[in-house]
Amino acid sequence: MVINMEKSEIVVQVNHVKKAYKSNVLFTDLNFNMERGECCAIVGENGSGKSVLLKMICGLVRPDAGEIIVAGEKLEKGKFPKDIGVILDNAGFLPNETGLKNLSIIAGILRKVTKEELEDTLRLVGLDPASKVKVGKYSLGMKQRLAIAQAIMEKPSLLILDEPFNAIDQKTVKDFQQLLGRLNTKEGCTILMTSHHQEDMQGLCKNIYRLDEKKLKRIQS
């Protein structure tokens, strides 16, 4: 199924999705739409299903029922969204390599960006591309900066970020908020994030939803 995106500006569609792990029912009839250029957040407690929802939107987890459409294409088994940057769980960086080397290895898959562009991306997130420090020696904040760099380095039109502000200091949170705000407002990047903390999303996101009792409820628009 392919939707003409010239007629529809809906980038993410979650239609009547059901998902359960044995007796743990996460969603029974979940519906969610997200427009192109929107910056949106989903907040909720641990175990509410936020991460599972993002993994389904990335094509990594299949719903038990319902459908998910991203950029006009229905996600089916073996099909993944294109032109997307992602942070999910803990990024699996090589601890014995530098940040630049890690990004270079990942960028080598699609070969869409140059070494100079990778260096610029590292500077953008506040990391020194010339640093010889191995990722295994990075602080939590530095690792999160590198994860952001990995997600944005190929200039995707859609960013899916699971808890990008988790367990980092307020200075880094503010830096990320400013960076993501610029990507959204100046470059038109569509951004979907999750968080435990609604206050981190206010001022950055147009729409904020709370995932509670297996339903998404809009709490800011």
C-alpha cells in the first residue's frame, strides 16, 4: 500500500494497533497520526509501551493487529522506513574506537555523507572530531551526544528518538533541545520523541501525548 504524499502530509500513521507480550497487553486499539514537520512527544511511565511503539514505527517490532504507515508506505515484515534517524535503547557503539571512527563505520553502509560532514556533525553536538578518546571512556552525556550525532548525520527527514534526554545533566538537555528545535523549525525535520518528563518536551514539541491505560491521550496541543 502506497499513499501519495503530495496529497497527504501525514508522515506517521498508527491505525488500530494491538500489541501484547503473552498476558502483558500494551495496546488494544492504538491510533496516532503525525504530520510532516511536526515535533511531537510521547510521555509515560516505564512499561507503558513507549519504546515498543517507537520500535513498531521503525519496523523492528510487528504489531499483532492493525497497521503502521510511514512516509506513505505500509510497514510489513522485512520492510523498514527510509530516510529515518533513530535512537533506541542503548546505542551499540564500539568501545575501543573513537566517536569519529564509530560514525564512519555506520556511515559506510549507505555512503551518503563524507568524513568532513561527519566531523561537522560531531562539532554540532559538542564533540571534538579530532579526539583520540575511545567511546568506552565516554561519559553518559558524551555517549548520548554521539547517539544524537549518529541519528542526524545523514540529515534524515524523520527522527525517532527514544528517551534522548534520559539520565543526562540539564546543560546537555538544553543543548539537545536547542539543536532539535533548530532541526525542526529551520530544516523541517519531523521529530517523534519519548520521555518520562513532560517538562523536557514543553516549548520544544507542538503536541505532547501521554501513554496511559493502553491509550494515547493528548495533553498539550
